[in-house]
Amino acid sequence: MSSYGKYLPPEKVRTIAVLGTGSVGASWMALFLAHGIRVQAFDPAPGAEERARKFVSDAWSALRTLGIAQQLAAPQDLISFCSSVTEVVAGADVIQENVPERPALKKQLLEEVERAISPETIIISSTGGISPSSLQQYGKHPQRLVVIHPFNPTHLIPLVEVIGGKETADEIVEWAMEFSRRMGKHPIKLRKEASGHMTNRLQFALMREAVYCLIEGIASAEDIDAAVRYGLGPRWALMGGILTLHLAGGSHGMKGILDHAGDAIEGWMTPLGSLRLTEEVRNELVEAAEQVAGGHAVGEWVHWRDESLVRLLALLQQHPEPELQQ
């Protein structure tokens, strides 16, 4: 028996049932296929299969450039779309859920999934903010449900958050960590559940300040985004905020910067003000986004983003962290 007890080891997963094939689900599909895993998909939305297959085809070039996919073209024959939940989970080694962030919808789906699979089949949710403990209440075998939360675009961004609920078995959390690594991901394990998990909280703390700067007229939308793109972003591509601050302290590291500017930093950490997404703020954000986009369609920006991400990720692969260098 494997270290995962009665559960199938990650390296033996051959077929995954993907429920929900929007941008997240289709992105997972592309990644699974790149690793030679067959995908059984279900999404009742009109045109879902055509959109998902096109997404996979469009994503394949990037996956090949990064060395993840080996075939010249996406193996569309490894995708089968099913007409029901019962059909899609039949014979699947793992269930992977990506439906919209509506608790009632997830409840209905997970209850139907539970009735159709064995107790040994692991359920992965991609939920961006719903706690795994709340999802576990919908099943008779809560120990096998775990969250693997990806970041858009899922097939390119390495980070995933692995979150177990109150009843998730320890071996399932470790299974999720190992499975994520096998998919080429950099998994981080959250020790506690939190609304929005962790990384979303980090990015929306910055977004809160950006929106406040916008509505208070501190800077234009273009300049607010430029501050991240040309100031914070290049460093954050290499290291997180804690290491960034540590290096700012010179030879004394974090202690040095806190001794030098701790009082000022405490003030900078204080939110500029409270923020509610009123109709007025929403309208201002929509207008700001259109200004920053500069007249280019979302699809054009997505294409530019993904091509640029491939070049950036390839560069980061060539420059390991100091302790990993020989």
C-alpha cells in the first residue's frame, strides 16, 4: 500500500474528470493533457466543448515552449465531453471541480458527485475563496476533499495553494502537494483556512490601496498600474515582500530596515481609508480599466500577457535561487 493509504498515488493518475470548463477548467485541461492525462469533461453551458477545445489548442504553444508539452499539437483525442455528472465521473481516477463560486451550485454538484463515485476517489476543488470545510459538509466522505487553488492563467502560473478542511485527511493534503508538483506547480500549503485563502488576500490588499489612490485622485489609473509594472513587479517576479524588505536593510537585513524606518513603515502599512465597491466606485473602475487597456480588446491583452509570461517564466527557470546554484 502506498503512503497515501487507500488512495491512488499521484503518479498513477491516468484519467481526471473536470467539472466546469471555463477559463480555469479549460486551463487545467490543457495542463493535464500536457502531462499525458486523459480528461473527461462536463459543462452544460452552450458551446462549452468548442470553447474548451479551442482554449487547449491555443495554450499548447506556450506549454511546448516551457517544455511541459512534448507533442506538436494538443491531443484532442484524450478529451471526451460528457452529458452528465454521472457519466463524467465514471472511471475517473480524480474529480476536479471548477464551477462558479456559488455555494448552492457547488453543493448541488458535489452531492451528485458523491453519489456516483467510490469513497477512495479524491475530489479537488479550485475554489478561489470558499473554505474547504464548508464544501465538506456536502459529502459523506469529507476526508477526501481538498482545495488546490490555481492562479490565472492556470496552465502557466506555477503557484497553487493547497488547503485542507477541518476533516481533510493529512495524507490527502500531502497527496495534493505531490500531485501539484507532478503537474509542474509550486504548491504552498496553507496552515489555516481564510476567506479568499491567502494569495488573493495579498493581491487585494494592494488592489484596495490602488482603488483608493484612484478615487482620491492621488494618481491616474495608468500611473497606478505603472507603479506596479515598473517598480514593484520586477522585484516581485524574483522575491516576495518579506525578502524584498530584508534586502532593503543592507548587511543588517530586516532588523536594519526596521531600525532605520520602522515607524514610517508602520504608517505606510496603515490603510489609506475604508473602501466599498459602490456603484460610483464600480463605474470609476470600469472607466479606469478601459483607460489602462488603451483601446485594445481583452483578448489582445490576454495574448500579450501569456506570451510575455512564457518568456518571463523561462528566464526565471534559468536563474535558480542562490542556495540552489552549484
